[in-house]
Amino acid sequence: MKKLLLGAVMLLSFGAWAQKKAKLDPTAATKDAALNALNNSYEADKKTALQIWDFAEVGYKEVKSAALHVQHLRDAGFTVETGVADIPTAFVATYGSGSPVIGILAEYDALPGINQSASPERNPIAGKNAGHACGHHLFGTASVSAGIAIKELIASGKLKGTVKVYGSPAEEGGSGKVFLVRAGLFNDVDAVIHWHPDDVNAVTTTSALANKSAKFKFYGVSAHAAAAPDQGRSALDAVEAMNNMVNMMREHIPQETRIHYVITAGGKAPNVVPDFAEVYYYVRHPKRKDVVEIFDRVVKAAEGAALGTGTSMKYDIIGGTHDLLINKTLAEAMQTNLDKVGGVQYTEAEMAFAKKLQPTMVAPVDIATAAIVKPLTYINEGNSGSTDVGDVSYAKPTVGLRAATWVPGTAAHSWQAIASGGTEIGTKGMLVASKTMALTAIDLMSNPALLAKAVEEFKASIGDYKYKALLGDIKPALNYRD
């Protein structure tokens, strides 16, 4: 009898606790359902992420990676439109109807010129010319998985509205999302969610640098470099002259500016005066207006180099992205969800991997930070990177996070990032991201006041600015990695 009474008391207590929890957070049961769904899909998501890690397809060439995501979304019941914005590997997947409409961004491009096995020691994979050194194999997979979790909640009647997953290629220099924004594909969206791999767990609260990039092509006259050098006009001389002028210009531009270049073509043999040479430039600055002005000065340097070397020059714009607008309303909501999800817990084997990898880093940090969620702090113009998410943030209220998919201390665009991303260290961080995005989408679809406040803040941030793509009206540079 005592046992029966005790059981009844416990049931009543649990029922009271559940009622109290539901009253404090009406979305608690819905969020628990999303978390369970994402836990259940983890093994399949891990398989997908590691497949795309192995594909390692560069910008606008992500044929197999995009197709895999599209297949999973269609199998889940989404309507998927492919080849959007004149990009063969871009897509928009839609499920549901009516408002609110929540967008989730997915990336999947790799970086050229770097690869690595899933090993804590430097071990390039023979014959491989690219690698996921920025973790976009995890990015796209987590976003698709979060989108499918939201779809299931809509299908079961737990949520009302529409979820859209945006397959956005070529983030690394190709400005893929800019073309999606320019094509009006976010016009009917109320808010957008994204994330990025990192070595910490934190809501994104720093802006990004605006960026404009181009390939400068010089055309000269070939000749025998010893027998008839006077008959030649070196395109490589023009590239070097341009680079020298730009390097001197660095003294006379705002100190926050970043300018980088690589010579992508410079001739084939020393005894032949090169009749073609090419240099690929990025210009970055916290303010989009300054980027445009400094880029125009770089163009003048190219024109001067051509004039001085007797060559001709033309340039092709490759990309152009806005700075990133931070929406504090959405950031605070996402922080609550990230705190709920927590960081990444390493197994003994993963700890051993991390300890072996860390000595190869320039600035290793405490491995324990992978398990910690950083508090919400705002730093104006604190980021030195660029992202085409910036243009999305000028179209709609946007919020993102970073999740610890890499061993703490790992630098982005490094072989160490590829190594971590090819292991369960990476996929565990991916799960943190998919859960946090799904919970945030639930908030936005369940709380009209939160969404209204975010929209109000967005409008105040934009002011009277009329969006205009920094890359102009060019078509996507589908072969910019060639």
C-alpha cells in the first residue's frame, strides 16, 4: 500500500512539474520533440557529413554534395527547386504554408589547394586537390537536418508556418548567397538562421568585413626572353607592377582594410616573355562604402601597371559581400537555446586525438573550452573574415551561431580543421548547431512578439539604406575556381 501511495505521489509531483514547465515555456514539449528527432537522426547525419567531407567539392562545383542534400530534403517531403539564381548547385527547399516563414542557410563548398586525412598528424591525401578546411560539410548537413526536424513538427501540427532550407554554394569567395538575395529568393521570409563551424560554442555577435574581389588579367606580347626581349611586353611585369603599387598603397588606406592577392597565372617558362598573366585580389573593410572606394583604387593601380608595361588589362568581378548585421533580439533568443543544448563532450579517444593535434597549432587553447558555451557579448567590427551571409542580413533579420567542431585552438582554413571535421569531434559540434537552430526556429514560429521585435530592430538597423549588391549585375562566376 505504501508503495502504491508513494507511486501516486510521485506521479502527481511529476504531473505538477510538467504543468509548471509547460506554463513557464509553452514550447517545451515541442522543443523536446525536436531534440529527440535530431538525436535519432545523428548517425544518418554523421554519414552524410563525412560523405561530403570526402567529396570536397569547391565553389559552384558541389554537384554531388548539393544532390545529396536535395535527395534527403525531397525524401523528407520538401518541395525542392534546384538551379535557382542561375546557379546549378543552388536550391530552395520548402515545406509548410503560411506565416511565419523561417529560412535556414546551408553551405557545402570546400577550399582548393589544401587537404588532409582525419589524422592528428599532417597527412595529405594523395591526388586530392581540395578539403573542407572551413567545415561546410558539417554546415550544410546540420542545416538540412534542422530543417527536416522543423518540417516534422509542422506535419504533426505542433507548429504552423513554413520552413525553407537554402542551398547556397560557393561561400568561399563566390558570393553564392548574394545572387540568391539579388534574385529575390528571401522576399517572403520573415527571419533567417545560420551557423558556422569553429572551435568555440557561441552566438555570432560580431560583424564581418565587407568584401569585393576580382581577377585582373593582363595581355602582353610573347618573345624570346634572351634573343629578342625588346620585342616582348611582359604580362607578368604588369602583374608585379600592380602588386607593387597596391602594396605601397597600404600605407595610405584605413588601417582596418585587408587586401590579399595570389598570382593565378604568370607564364610557363623563364625564356618566354609571358603574354598572359593574372592576379586574384580580395579587398575587405568593415564598411561596404570604403570597400568600394578602395577597390576602385586597386583598379587604378591595375590600369597604371598596364600603361607602364605596354600591356592591356581587363578585370572580372568574382564576388562582393556586405558586412554582417547583428540582430540582438534574435541573438538573445538563440543564446538561451545554445545554453540549453550545451557544448561538446569528448570521449577519451577524442581527447587523445585533440592532445596529439594541439602541438601542431600556432596558438592552442584549453581543450575543455569545447564543452563550454560562451556568454553573449557584442564586439563591433571585431571579425576579420567575410561572408555572403552579410547580404542576407541586409535582406531579413538574421541570426547565427558557431559550434565547436574543431579542437580548441584550430584555425579556420587549416589542415587541422579538415582533420577534426573528418571525425566525430566535428559531427558532435554539428549536432550542437542543428539542435540550437531548430530550437530557435521553434521560438520564431511560436512567438509572434519575438519575431515582431526582431523585425523592428532590423528595420532600425537598415534605416533608409536601399540594398544594392556590391558585385553589381554580373552573373555567378561558375568557373572562378578553374
